[in-house]
Amino acid sequence: MKHILCCLLLLSAYGLRASAQENSSYILHTIEKGQSLYSIASMYGVSQADIVRLNPGSDDKIYIGRTLRIPNTGGATFHTIAQGETLYRLTQQYGTTAEAICKANPGLSAGNFRIGQVILIPAGGKKEETKPAADKPEASAIPGPVEPKCREMHKVKRRETVFSISREYGITEEELIAANPEIKDKTKLKRGTLLCIPYPTARQEATQQPEHIPTDSELFQANEKKAERFKTIKAAIVLPFYNVAKNEAARMIEYYEGFLMAVDSLKRTGTSIDLYTYNSGGENASLELLLAKPEMKQMDIIFGPLYQKHIKPLADFAKKNDIRLVIPFTSKDNTVFRNPSIYQINTPQSYLYSEVYDHFTRQFAQANIIFIEATDGAKEKADFIKGLKEELRGKGIATKTISEDATSASMGAVLASGRENVFIPTSGSNLTLIKILPQLTLLVREQPEQSIHLFGYPEWQTYTKDHLDAFFELDTYFYSSFYTNNLLSTAVNFTRRYQQWYGKDMDERYPRFGMLGFDTGYFFLKGLSAYGSEFEKDIQQLDLVPIQTGFKFQRVNNWGGFINRKVFFVHFTKNFELMKLDFD
């Protein structure tokens, strides 16, 4: 029995060692609301295929709360906080400082330093300085016992690397290589080779524990940036104003014109702003000369660019010089997931859809949902419809499907009496609206006792004039992250002022770039004026009512930037009221 027990203990120890080695090759990421495989891969600088390889089936479906294995590629180092770990303990483990960890993870705080949080471990972090050692007494002539260099020997197994072995034993790669100078390739070690596992330098230096080990709160508080107010806000706009297509230049000029109106409004309240405006040129133009201008490093905030090719060089510059970068246009760039300086106005698709699903299922929790299968433009909404159906199914909300050619009688057959009935076309195109609106309108008139709604998409703003009466009669909703009611005083006053300033009307397309320029300029410049360097900390307290664009910023992770998660539901009521439903 003793022999069997010993064998079991040995097997258990081997299993734990194997498990520790396996875990060193990946980190654990818990999926949060809005995250997609694309956004998660972007956060960690790996490919989606790499994630799928470790998590079979994740390419088909991922869901909030699921834990994914993310390959630790050996580039940037990430760490998933485990039970009992503290910030001080991590500084000892990785041979870095609390200041360096806080700087690499601006989204990290004492409040969210908890189990499961993933943080970026800064490269080349310096160890905490130690006090000079006291003069040592003269060495004894009698030699003491020889201290072993290696605490144990490790036999290299298949697929092990310097990185995985160093993580297994809690030492750095440099310490392992120093103890084994014969190592030539960090990623390829010969199976069966015996390696010396040294005592960790950090632990050798810290054999004498400090009298007081600082708490997480103390370390975070000690590394908070000193609050600073801006006497004069230095802001730059980097957009293509000439040497580009006429249409693009016109829209950029309109954005700039709205921005100037915001600056004027703020200056009238006593805010001091120095505005620098630069032409970025065409899509293939270089920003090198522009970014070399000495005043650029002094900016507090930069707005732009338009083209995706210009985002990386501008974002890298902003990060290096600790400057906020507001990207007003594209939502398809992934730089925001790894750059803490970025504010992305247009919400990435997965986050936008997640917000819409959440609001929809709360607004229509007991409704009868009917999808209208469209032929024109259905591919563009395929991801939205697929995700919405999964969300409804997960919450036990049944759905039905009809063709876009269905008659009012066929539509009536799928109604549920005593409940709200929501029709959702699978396309946002105007052609689809032209096909379905007559029969839906006829259905409402034939069955006035039924509660019927139409639900759709942001681009319906463009077609509102053509279908306004039908939208009211069908009690229509559509979602959008930008919207303005042209009948409200704020929109009317702005439009009138714009016409007075520039002697022209704004472009009719949505979003209106003049209003976008005003909203983004006013929001960020007002925030910097009010909160100074603590803008990020107090951003949720900035209570402004924008003309068109909603703002609800949230960091994507501890080391990344901010995305805008604001979504409205625009409601055309049967009482001919136009309402914007604002969700917190």
C-alpha cells in the first residue's frame, strides 16, 4: 500500500508539473460584453487562427463569461491575475516596478485589480532600487560552505521553450540563459537536455523582506499622476483638406467648420484654446514631415485622421508623446485595442451590435419578433441578424420568418394577439423598405387593435423624408449612434448659426459632418478644460447634450484605448412624435 501511495503521489506531482508547463504557453481571457474573436486577437497581437487552435469551436460562437486560452507568443508579456496575487508580488515575480506596471496599464486600479483581470507586463522594467549595503566585515580565512548555483536540474521536454520553462520556475528568461550559456535558440531546445534552474535574482536580492509590504491601494495611490489643469489647451486637427477628391475635401472642411464653432462657443465661456490645423494629404501621403514639427509634441489632443493608413503612424506618435488621439471616422481599425491614447468615436461593429441587442431585448422582452427575409442588401446585415437571433434564442424569445413578398394577410397570420409584434427586415436598403412598407401599412389599417412595430437601421435616417408618414403609422424604431431631430431647438439653432457663419447649408448625408465636428470638439475640449489631466478618470461625469453624436466611452482593456458605446433608439410614434430613447 505504501508503495502504491508513493507512486500515486509521484504521478500527481508529475501531473501538476505538466499542467504548470502547459499553462505557461497561454494566458486565460474571460470574454466581456461586445468582444469578438477579432477584437480579442487584436488585443493580444495574435491571429484569430491561433486562438481557434487552442479553443476549438470559438470561430463559430463565443459568449460572455467564457474563458479562452490566448497563446503567449513570447512577444508582449501578459499575466492573468490569480487568487492571492498582489501588485507588489507581481513586481517581485517579473523584476519590475509598480510604476512601470501602472504606466503600461492605465486602465488598472486598486478597484479592478482582481482575479481574472489580464494585465500587460512592461518590457525591460527596472527593479526597485535597494539601499546600499552596509560595509561587510573582513572575510574569514576559513572558507564557508559552497552555495549551489542551481536549485534543481530540468530535463527539456517536447515543445518546451526558454519562455515556458522560465515561467514554470518563476524566473526570467535572462536568468535561465545566464545559468545555461550553451542555449543558442530561445524557441527551440533539444529534447532531453538538462538545464540548470538558478535561484531567482529578485528573490536573492529580496531574502530580507521589507518591514512593510505595501498594499495594492498604497501602490496605486503612490503611482497616480499628479492632477494638472491646462491653462491653454493645445489641440491639432490632422485631416485631408486638399490634394484629395473634391467630395472628401468638402466633408472634411464641413467637419472643421463645425469644430471651429465649438472652439468659438468654448472661448466665449473663458476657455483658452490654441488650435493648429494640418493637411494630411491623400491616402498615400506620408505624415513624417508633419509629425516632425516641433510643436506637435506639445499637443494635449489631436483630432484625425481620415484614412486608415494614417492611423498607425499618428497613433504611435500620440502614444510615445502621451497625447490623446480622437479618431472621428473609421470604426474598422484595431489600433485602439493596444494603444491607450486613442478615443474611437465610431463604435466597432461587435460592440455596437452588443449594445443594440441589450437594449432591444429589454425594450421588447415579451414581444413576438418577425424577421422579413430581404433579397437586396441582406449580406450587409447578416452578422447583425445572426447575432440578434442568437441573443433572442438565449433569452427564450421566439422568432418567426416571412418573405419580403408576403401579403398583409400572410403578415397577419404570424401576429400574436395581446403582445407587441416587431417586424425586422434583414436589409437596411431603401429598396427593401419600398417593397415591404405598403403591405405593412395595409396590415396596420386592417388590424388596428394589434400592437405592431417596425424595427431597423441607422441608414433609414437618409430615407426618412420619403417614408415619414409610413414610419409614424408603423410605430417605427431604428437604432443609431448618431441622430438629431431637426425640429428641436438645439438642432435648429445650430443649423441657423452654421448658415450665418458660412453662408451655406450642411451636406444632407448622415451623419452631418458639421454637427460631428461641433460635438467632438466641444466634448473633448470642454472635458480637458474641466478636468485637465484627470479627464480619463472623470469622463463619465461630463454631462453634455450633444447635437447629433452620443458619447459613452469605455476602455477596451487595461492597456488599450477607449471606444464609444453610445446607442440611441429613434422612435416614430403613432401620435406623430419623434423621440430619441437614450440608454445609460
